[in-house]
Amino acid sequence: MTTFKSNHLFVERPRDGVWVVRFVRPDLRAQLDDDANAAACPLYQELFEHALADLREGQTVILNFGLVEQFPTAFYRCLLKIRELVTARHARLLLCRLSPEHEEIFRLFRGFDLFHVTNTEGRALHEATAGKEVARRVSPGNGRKGESC
Amino acid sequence: MRTARREQVILAAAQRRLLPQAAPEFPGYELCLAYRPTRVVTGDYHDFFPRPDGRLAVFVGDGSGHGPVASMLTTTMRTILHTHARLHRNPGATLSRVAPLFYATTVADQFMTGVYLLLGEKGRVSWASAGHDPPQRVSPRGEVTPVDLGPVGLPLGLSAATGYATVRWRLCKGERLLLFTDGLVETRREDGEVFGRHRLRAGLAGLASVPLPEMVRRLIAQAEAHQRSGQFEDDVTIVAVERVA
């Protein structure tokens, strides 16, 4: 079931068409340090290689933030980039286990309008397999960054 | 590398010339500016816009990222705000008009948060926020109004067509507003604990009776003391406002 493990990510594919990515370090800032292009940062590159590259229509990526403590704006930029790709592939992106500190940032950035967030990974897995209703319920985005996750 | 460093220094000097070095004087209010860039060039942007109707607009923004790339966002925002005079209406309408222009001139994963504050006669103020901390409001007795994120809209650059609400307040004499960038509240101790908005609010409450510039100086000192290194990780900008008449 485990498809990839590094110092930063733990990627599983618990069922066909569903990737679960757990960030395994509390502070990933060193992996996010590319001001010019979020897609060029090491974390995005690693994510792309092991969870996004083969993503197809109708499939789901779940990002688990349970172990993440530091959430700089660079992480949010990385999420926007992931969302852009996932939307372009007509796939789904679910986030789970945000801490109260993460939620504060999401409220400020209106991240809950852009991303579908669940409390637990189990809930995210359930929603990943519960049909396409979730995708329809996610708030609309915009032309450049896609319509939904 | 020496050439690159020199070019950064030149860029920083050019950027400093674009940013106001002090808050303007404005009847009925006292304003105070503090600006602490951590890198050579900065992603924080502050500006003041005297309006033909006698009011004064204040913008405090924070470009995503750090350094030269973030500084490009500040320049883009400054260009938009300075070259489109008709953008400047009530705060919500202003940000709603800025949004498509900023969106069209930046790339997909870059954004800027910002708060636009308009100061008027007799304590009438209004503001709008794009993914940015709303103004902290402090009474002369040190009561800090709870922050409502309901009116806060998307950061600028994430959507071409998004609206922003205008919040209207009437300040009493002695009431204060604090606009700030997140470098102030996200400064961290070695164990990772941030200074946080709760400490900022406590600081504001405890400093309500000291003069405005002293309040700003002590708030920065409190955040620096929290981090202990005395060096912020991120740019810090504060614009403090007090109704004085």
C-alpha cells in the first residue's frame, strides 16, 4: 500500500484512484523555499513525482496535515499550485487534520472557500469514495485556477 | 555573487524610495508608521492616499513569499493604486476594482493580502480586507474589539471577480486602530511558538494609555523579546491610528 516514503512525505494508495499524502515533518519550510515559482519548490516536486504526476479524472488526492506545525504562506502557495493541477486534471483534492493554527490562516485567506477540508483522514477517505458529490459541493474557484477541486 | 548582491542593494534602495518613510499628518488623527524589512528587499507594502474629498486612505499589504519576487508584487500593487485614481472609492469597492487588475498582472501562485482603511471626519472610518488581518480596534481604556473575519475576502491575485465588503466604524476620541503585517504575529521562539494575535491583543490592551509612537515601539519590542534573537523572520509593517479630535 505504501508507494513512497521520504524525510518529508509518506504516500499511500489505499485504494485504486486515491492517494493519501502525509507530511511527516512539523517544519517543511526548507522544502518550500522557492519564491519565484511554487511549482519549483522541492516539496511540490516530490509531491508531483509521487502523487500527482499520474493523477487522472475522477481520482482523489488527500493531504494530511496532522504532523505539520509551521504553515507559512509558501505552503499555502504550494497548495494553490496543487489545486490548480488537480483541477486541470478534473480530479479531487481533500485536506485533512488542520490544526487550529492552520485553520486560523485558512479563515483569514478564505481557504475554506477554495479547499475541501475534513477533520480526519478517515472522513476524507470516506468522501473520496462517496461519489462525486464532494467535488460538486466545493466552492467555485475562478477561470485561471480552475472551477473546483 | 558580488554583482547579484550589489544589484539587490540597488533594488532595495529603489524600493525604499517608493515607500513612504513616515505616516502623513492628517487632521483629527495621529498616525504612526513602523517598517522593519528583514531582507534586503521586502514584500510588505504600505502607502497613504490623500483623497480629493479630504479623507485619507491607508493601504497595508503583504506579498506572498520573500525577497525580490515579493517586492515585484509590491511594485505591481503600488502601480495599480497610484495610476488608477478612480479606483479609490469606498474600501470594499476599491479592493473589488483592484482585484481584476492585480489578478491580470501576476502569476497564478502569487498573491497579496491587504487591508484598505479610509479615515474620515469625526471618527468615521471604513475598511475592507483581502485575506489580511482586519484592523485591531482598541478603546482608550484598553478594550480590544474581538476580530470578525466575516467581512474578509480572498487575497488579491487569486480571483479576477471577487467582491469585498466595507466595514464602517465610528471611532471615539482616543480610540486606536492597528494595521499590521503577519511578520509581527508570526515571529517564533526557538520551540516554534508564535508571538500570535492573542499576545498582540494583550499588548495593545496593556499599552492603551501610552502615546501612540511609544505603543508601536513597545509592541515591536514585545515581539522581538518573544523571539529572543531580536531579528524578525519576516517583514513587519505597522500603521497605528488614533482619533485625537
